Amino acid sequence: MSESTRRRSAEFLVAPSWVLLLAVFAAPILAALYLSFRNETLGAFSAPQFVGFGNYIAALWDPRFWDSLRTTLTLIAIGLLIQLPVGVALAIILEKNLRGTRLFRTVLVVPMLLTPVAVGLIWRFMFDADLGVINWALSLVGMDGPNWLGARWPAIAAISIVDSWQSVPFIMLTVLAALANQSKGPLEAAAIDGATQLQTLFYVTLPSISNVLLVIITIRIIDGMKMFDLIFIVTSKGGPGTATQTLGMLVYNTGFGFFQTSRAAALGIVMVVLIAPVYVLWRKADRVSR
């Protein structure tokens, strides 16, 4: 079989995948892009018109957009500061295969298997200021628990706790897989040279899995940018008020709360534009590390 024939056969075999990608990803994005240049509103009686970049300008001049962006970036930063060290630490502990490791690993994976809606409902009851088990546990040690879902920063802390509880297992398993495939030669050389465990961790182990850590950070940033379900359930659509309204919640509230579908589509496209550089930077950093 000639090279051209093999190439045509390969293109024919992957054609259904490309059709699926176009149908699932490209078509909705193009539809949203078309909608963002119009002034369509659900329930409006006037015919929609082409407004160009009017929706984008209005969205960028809206203080709610910048407040939602700050909230989103805050949640991403807090999440990474909590989830990455905890996930890496748990992976290193599990990699040592201590007694009870299998049971411990199974218990830690459970949060990742639960749906965000179920997780949000459970933790919402736990964060209740009057009947929640968290404030009850704090009262046992003489501490007055805050009104978790009644103020901005306690609510942000609550969301970060719930998101970290469900996301740490993913980081742990990914890092654990990277450690399992790690070459033992550098570790043995570090031990022979008399390096301490901390020195081995920071100068051998972590640099050897830097590409994996970079992928994890990229995925967590993208997940944080589009965070919606946990906030929708835990804080009742970004409450109190708009204190925990992220970009994803802003798109939802604009499109389904105020029925401004074109404005919501423009905000969605802006989100895509904000997320795109994260992937580009990851690809460049990955090429440099190689």
C-alpha cells in the first residue's frame, strides 16, 4: 500500500471524529458568535438587529463583569494554593505503599465520583449557620462559626473548601500516576549523594513531574474559569447578592435571569477568549521543558 493510500485511509477513518467535534464544539461556538453580534432578547416583540460589537462593549463596561472576573480569579488562586500542595502531598504518601494505603486511596477517591449537584447540596446543609454540622463542630472547641453563606468572604471560603474537597483526588491520582512512571535512577543518585527527603522532593521529584503539574494547573484554571454548578447550588446562584458570582454565573444570570441572550452569548465568547491563552501558554511551556 502506497503512502498516499495509507494517508487517505487514515483521513477516512478519523473523519467521523472530526464531524463529531464540529457538531459538539464548533457549531455551538459559531452559533453563540453569531448571536453575540445581535440584540436578541427573550420575550422581546421587536425584531432583532445587527449591533456589531455593541454587546461586547456593554459587557466590558459593566462593573458586574469585572467583579465576576475578580471573584473567578480569586477562587482559582485559592483553589490552586490549597489543592496542588495537598494533592501532591497525598500522592507522595500513597506512593510509599504504607499499611492501609489501599483503603486510604479508596476513601480519598470517593469525592471525585460524586456529582457536583449532590456535593453542593450536602455541603450547603453542612454550612448552615444555625443547623450546620460545621458550626456545631466549631462550637465544641469554643469557636463561633461564621455565617458561611451570608457574607462575601465566608461564602468564597466555603466554595473553595467544597471545590478543593472534590478536586484534590483528581490531582492526587494524576500525580500518583506520574510518580509511578518516574525513573528511579535520579532518586537513587540523590540518596547516594546524601540528599535529604526535602532536597530530593524539591530538586529531583517535583522537577521530574513538572510537565504533569503544568497540565494539572492548566486543567484547574480552565475548570475554575467555567465554575458554575457548585456555586449555583451552594450559594444560590452566586449569593449573597452577587458576592460569589463568577463569570459562568454571570452568563447564566444574564441569559436566563434577565433574558438578554445576545449579551450572554457575548460574555460566553469573552470567556473563551480569556481561557484560550492558558492553553497557549501551556503548550509553549511544554515545548520549552522538552
